[in-house]
Amino acid sequence: MNEHKYFFTGMPMVYYYDFVSIGPKGKVHKRVCLRWIGGTTVSIYNLSFGDLDSNTGAINDEVTTNNRDRRKVLATVAAAILAFLSAWPGAYVVAQGSTDARNRLYQAGILSVLDEINEQLILFGRCHGRWEPFRKGINYDAFMVTRRYHPPASVIRMPRNDIPPRMSMLQ
């Protein structure tokens, strides 16, 4: 992604990435957390993201910070997802906004960098309870990504299915 990003810290084995949003509201600590939610043939992780409560360590995903750095924050979340998928290349990451408005915001953010996403990731959307390859013009209620495999030229390509098996727990 070519957007400016915040520096973030994290420990991939712990599955969280922290960074600080800086803007008119001051410094706001943010956290991206990836939690394993299941999978038998593939590992599926739920992404949660929001302001970090320094007292409890909890993520508040319902607050609107309004620090005038939305694009930079979303680019940083995307960079954290890429860092996670670099450590766990076969994993799938699922994200869903806490509200319909947030889902629309996330989908708009995805659409603005869709070509860049498709270079590195395979993107899916959930519509009417079913996962499908992400398409423009469809309103999705959740999103899922996995890393696109780029084997070296010396590796013989074997046929494979890029679409994950039906995941009843997510539908």
C-alpha cells in the first residue's frame, strides 16, 4: 500500500499490533488484535481493531476518534494484517465492522486500494450469509483475506483452489 502509515509495534506470536494515531485529538493509542476462531483445514483469525483502553487493555471498537487521519489509520491496519499474514501465510483473516456504517467505511477503504490488495492478497466478501470472491458493486457485511501465493519460478505450480472451504461458523 502506498499510503503513509503510522509506525506500529506488535508481537506476531501474541497476535496484536499497537500504534499511535496523532492528530487534533492528540495521541490516541490503537490496537489491532487477531484472535484464532477456528478452522480445520485452514486457520481463521478474527480481526478486532479500535482505541486501546490503557487501564484495561481492552479495545473500544465503537468510539469515533475523529483524529483526521482515517486513511493513515486504515493503511496501518492493512500493514498489520500483511505483517500477520507474512508470519502465518496460510491463515485467513476475517473482519466485520461493529456497525453497518463502519462496514461501509471499511468497504470504501478496500475499494480505494483494491488493485494493491489484489497484488498481495485474495479477498472475499460475505453477502447474504455466503462467502464469495470480492466484487465491486456488492455490499458485504464482512471481509476475509489470505495471502496470495507467489512461488519462485523454479517451483512447479500445482493446481490449487484459492477459495476456502465453506465455513459454517462464519455464515
